[in-house]
Amino acid sequence: HMVLGKHNVRAGLLAARIAEQLGDAVVAPVLAYVPEGDIDVPTQHMRYTGTISIAEPAFEAVIEDAARSLRRHGFTLIVLLGDHGGYTHSLHRAADRANRAFAGGGAPARVLVLQPYYDAAQHDFPALLEKRGFSKAEIGLHAGLGDTSLALAVDPSLVRADVLAAAAGAKLDGVSGDPRRASAELGRLGVEHIIAASVAAIRSAERRAPSAASGQ
């Protein structure tokens, strides 16, 4: 019932909302292809039809070079926003390498992995739903009530309403949870919390960022 590539859509739209609230940020293009597991002997999300995966070193090299490019253009705080937990460690490795290189001289800049964005979606939002009486089993980990509600709030076209009623949990490919009671109203709780947590984290990082250049 959920469109492939929902993370790409969600990351782009939520990043735009975050940038609007910050008022002094720009959003780089979303990287559509990320590490999703081994390919030849499928692991992680490569076990599910429609997934495209790239090797971690290739992904990390792209991230690092993108950060170096942004620094060259005068940006001082470069924020990496990950919507999927499978490559979080790659974001941290790329950020660490870039920050070590930046510390060696040249224009001041820092790379920040926006962990509060991911934590708000994967931990805080499910906790909010549990307080409203939904069970962990129904909320699920992937394409369940929580994930589907976020999709409906971000862009209703991401969800196929004609099959949503029949989606009953883990028996379906890639579904963990029960999305049948998902709604845009529930999803907006998560969206607003994700944006607020992200803006607060970036503003906190700005106060510690180098100030010799402008922009982020």
C-alpha cells in the first residue's frame, strides 16, 4: 500500500519545512540511492522487491564530497538529514572524515548529522501514538500505522487507499505493523514534532558553528 521511495519524498518535503522555519537555510537535492543491504546475497531491505542499494564506501564518498563542495561555496554548517536508519552509521563516518579534514585549515565549516530528526520519527512519534492508545504491534516498524500516517500527512498520494484496508501487517511484503487505522491527522503529530526537534537541534548547532563565513 506504500509507494516505493517514500523516504526520498519525506526527506525532501520535511527538509523544506525545516528550512522554512529556520529562515536562513537551503536544501540540497535528495540522494535517492543509499546503502540498503548486500545485493548478490540480499540482506536488509534488498530482500524486498523494488529496492536499489549502493555500497557504503560509494555513498560515504558522495556525502563527503558534497560537504566539501558546500564548504567551498561558503557554507559553514552542513546538515545531513537521514530518513532511514540503515545508513545512519555511514552518515556519521562521512561527517567525521569531513570534519577532520576541515579542522586542518581553510574556510571554517562543520558537518552535522541531524540525529534528532531520525529519533523524532522512529522513537518519539511511536511513543506519542502509544499514549493515544495504539499498540506497538499496530504502530509497527515499517509501513505500519506510524509509517503510513506520516506518509499520509506528508503526501496522501504516497499511500494506495484502495489496498490500505487489506494491509494487515507482517504477512505482506515489507509490512511490519497494521496500517489500517492510519490517518493524516495522526501523521501530522509526527510531522510537527520532527520539524520542531530538527529546528531546535540545528539552532543549537549554529551557536557552536564557525562564524567566519555565512550560510548553512
